[in-house]
Amino acid sequence: YIVDEYLKPYAVFDHNMDMAYIDNAEITTEFEEAIANEELEVYYQPIVDSVTGKIMSAEALIRWIHPKKGFISPGIFVPKLEEDGSISKLDRYVFQKVRAYIRGRYEKGLEVVPVSMNLSWMDFYDETLIEEIIDFLEHAEFPSRLIRFEITETSYAALEENVGNVLNKIKEKGAWILLDDFGSGYSSFNMLQKFSFDILKIDMSFTREIEANSRARKLIPLIIEAAHALDARTVAEGAETKEQVEFLKEHGCDYIQGYYFYRPMKKDEFSEKLDQNS
Ligand code: C2E
Ligand code: MG
Ligand code: MG
Ligand code: MG
């Protein structure tokens, strides 16, 4: 019953399972067990240099393989965990796994690249998680530049000042902050005005329009230019075609994340890619 998520990118059910099932509260109660039972696994999606194609970093993305329901997309369960306040448990788990992974390779002297993990706006309410992150960066078992944090504008909007302070502390300790899903919300440019992000991730909704929409082709270079003017680098999310990749490269987008190069993968497979990277 473990379904290939790439064939069926969203929730997968038993035949007698109703679609409504996914919407009820069971997700959040089952989530605790899922952590205990190791049904949750961190996948890694490489992010490449747009010119050389070399892996420069990766994003940690959670995968939940439910014993009965199969693959449940984080696009479905992350918002549910945010609603009931348990998302920081997930993010703490991801943080621990990512740290252990990087440390393992770093200590063996193997090739490592920075890995970014997603922080939910809810995480900023969890003081112990934030303390854990800062404490870790102070006593890091490896250079703190090897771990990065992605936030969306929702985090900022929810708790403006406090988030800025936390992010500044994280940056002072040497970890980069990425602005995720840029352009998909309501106040993206306002975010750029408020905080000095290290990397801006151009939302997939732009990338996938490159071939069909001349407005996207006008906007993307301007987003890249704005980022560079603010000393931020750019990652384009969701590149799937050669045309998209060529366009992004031509317009100076620094890095690319997308199925054209790599899908999110298990850590062992990611390690193999890193071993071939140098
Ligand atoms: P995100 O942070 O914007 O992550 C990028 C999403 O784009 C991932 O979806 C990734 O699999 C997908 N993606 C990358 N390249 C392509 C492509 O070429 N084509 C297409 N169609 N998709 C591509 P995923 O893994 O399903 O995650 C969805 C969202 O769930 C994430 O969006 C993030 O907001 C959230 N999420 C995932 N893992 C975590 C986590 O550990 N913690 C938190 N708080 N949120 C997470
Ligand atoms: Mg992200
Ligand atoms: Mg994103
Ligand atoms: Mg997203």
C-alpha cells in the first residue's frame, strides 16, 4: 500500500475510503502516533546552481506514509497541524532529523550542502523550539551555515516584531533565512522591505507560467533584480521543463529547485547524489 507519491501527488486512499476522511480531526490525533511509529520521514530535494547544475543546497520536506491511507501530502496535513497547534512538534522532529543527517556526514568528512527546513508561523509561538534552534546554533556540531530556515510571509504577518527578532538572532548565529513562496501572498514586497533575507524563493506559480504567460516572463526578471538589489540570491521553485530552466538561467536566477533536476528523495538516495557531487 505504499504508493509512489510521484504518480499520485496528493492523498491516496483505500478504495473504500471516502475523500472526506482526510478532512476530519483524525489526522491530528493520528499524527502523534505517526511520529512514534516512524511513519514520518524527512525527504531531501536538491537545489542546483542554474549554470552548472551542481547541487548547492537542499530543502527538507516531510513525508507521511500512513499504514492504511498511504501517502498523505504535507499540503494537506501541515495546515491541519497548524490549526490544532501541533505543527511545532513536527518541525522539532524535522529539525532533529536534519541535524542528525548533516552531523553524520560532516563528522565523516563527506560532502555536505546546506539544508533548509520550513518553519511554520506557529513555530514562533513555541518558545522552546526557538530556544532549541538558537541554542543549537550557538553550540553547533557543524558550521551553522549548513542549516537554513524557510519562512513565508504568513509568519511575519502573524507576529511581526517578535519574528523579526528571532530571525535576526538566527542570522547572527550564521544560519540563513529564506523567504519561501515569494509572490504568492499579499504582502511579499513588504516583507522584503522589513527583513534582510538571504535567499528569496520565487513561487512555483511564476515558474510554471514561463512558457505560456508573457506577463510571468516580464515579472520573473524583475523579482530577480529586486532580490539582487537587496543582496539576496534567488531560487526558482518548481521548474519542470527545459524551457523554464533556460529562461531562469538566462535571466540570472541563481538556483533552481524542481523536478526537472531532482524530486524530493530519501536520505540515502540524497547521500548518493552528494557523493557524486564533488
Ligand atoms: P514549500 O516549502 O514551498 O515546498 C516546496 C514544494 O514544492 C514541495 O511540496 C515540493 O515537493 C514541491 N516541488 C518541488 N519541485 C517541484 C516541481 O518541479 N513541481 C511540482 N509540482 N512540485 C514541486 P511538498 O513536499 O508537497 O510540500 C508542500 C508544502 O508543505 C511545503 O511547501 C511547505 O509549505 C509544507 N511543508 C513540507 N514539509 C514541511 C515541514 O517539515 N514543516 C512545515 N512546517 N511545513 C512543511
Ligand atoms: Mg519551503
Ligand atoms: Mg515554497
Ligand atoms: Mg509552498
